[in-house]
Amino acid sequence: MRFVVYGAGAVGGVLGARLALASYDVALVARGAHLDAILADGLTLRSVDGDQVVRLPAADTVADLSPSADTVVLLTVKGHQTAAALDDLVAHVPQDATIVCVQNGVANEAACLRRFPHVLAVTVMMPTTHLDPGVVVQNSSPVPGILDLGRFPTGRNERCELVSAAFRAAGFESVVRDDAMAWKHRKLLMNLGNAAQACFEPGDDRNAVVTLMREEGERVLAAAGTPVTSEADEEVRRGSLLTAGPVGSRSGGSTWQSLARGQGTVETDYLNGEIALLGRLHGVPTPANDLIRVVMAEQVRGGATPSTLPAAGLLTRL
């Protein structure tokens, strides 16, 4: 196998670096100053073990990385970036390649399956940070993350087993599951709090907003008849595997980091927006998830500092 990590940010950068350190053939797709830094000085993986610099082929398009039929594309961009990534992949990657959605949200796999026949779904439990060009931080140690996966829409095959084995060789916990999307829907419910963390000051009001959004999500998925792994099973799977080390504080998750970097876009429409969409399709009101989308977009357009907005205002509007 040859891995192409499409999106070498927090998750993709740590995953790509660890696969390379495990002697796998890895190339990266990145953008802007991050790509420039990788090409000039390599990709720095920061962890409790210190800084490790990995020098890998990198480009801003997969066309420059000579993909072949045995290429495994680890798609690690955020949900709102999937369509553009797929346009690049379809133009340059053979149809027999394996597309692995190492992403939050549940819409990416169907988008990929529309254009490629071999798609795997990964539930990402992986505390990582990317704020500075050329540097990614592995916040959990000794296990960097849990990357359980399965075939999309259901089942398993040899491709699943090979990719899962590579993840384990790189230090991750990974098992193959027949019901990977049920696990991804549980992760979706957890990720509904990402936008609230990015927007609002910590405290009881923010916690109340997150509770409302997750309750709406549970109702919507039940109305849609969507299989969802139980919260208890998810907690058992995590156990004590993901432990923050003294590598530096992780101030916030992926949406928080997008806002902190001034990236200009976030994936809220593919997290809270997924619940809003399903609510409209199945006649279930989702006012909290609808409103957080609007507030998050306002924060992005205004270049706001993360976690500074009082959450009481949103509760009043609700």
C-alpha cells in the first residue's frame, strides 16, 4: 500500500507522520503556508517523545503525487472541503483505489461512494492540534488515537483489514467493525458541541447549549431510524486509552482550531447542519442546532477570538 493523506492538518498530519515513522510509504496533500513549511523543513510531529521531523513528498494536488490503483487515500479534510477534494481525486486517482474517510460527520462517505467504488468509514477519536505551519501535535500518549473502521455502507473486506493493520502498526488502536456508521453517528452527536466550544465562554450556559443540541440530535436520529452505537459502548471503547500528556495544553477541538487559525471556514454545516437537515426531512424541530450554525457563521465572518461569546445570549434567543 501507498498512503496519500489528503489534508495534512491536525488529524491527517499526525496520522501521516506516524505511518511514515512505521515505515509506510506516505505522501501528503496540504495547502498554503503549511505546505510551504513541509516542503522547506519537513513535517514536525510534536508529542511527549519530543519533536520528530518527517520529510515526505507533499503537494497541493494529488496529481503531483503519482497515485496508482494500490493507493490508499486517507481523506482527512473537513466535511465542507470534501467536494473539492473529490474533484481533485476523481481527475487523478484510479477508480480501484481505496478512499478512507478519516473524518467527522456522516455525509462524506456517501459523497465518496458516488464517485469511487471502494470507500471505508473511520470513527476518529484522536486529540490533535494544528495551529502553526509545518507543525502538528499529538496530544494523547502513549496511544495517539482510536481509529475503528469498516466498509461503507456496512460490512468488512480485505481492504479494511489491511488499513486497520497499518493503523495499529503506527501505534493507533483500531478494529474493523461491520457497523462503522453506527459508531460514526454516535461520534456525530459528540461533535455537536464543537461549535459551542469554539463560540462561547466556558461555563454552565455553554454546557446547557450543548445539552440541548445533543438532545435534538438523539431525537432526530431516532425519528430517522438511524442505527447509533450507545453512549455506554462508546465510553467503554474509549476507556482510558486517550490520555493527555505534558506536550502542551489543547485549548479546543477542530472547530476551535479553525477559528483560531482564521481559516475563514468551519465544518459546522456538516455536524449541526446534519441534524438540522434530518430534522427537516423527518419533521423534528432542531432550533438549537439551527441557531448555532448561524452564530458560528457570524463568528467566522467577524474573525472572532474563540470561546469569548457569552452563551446566555443564545439561550435567550432560543
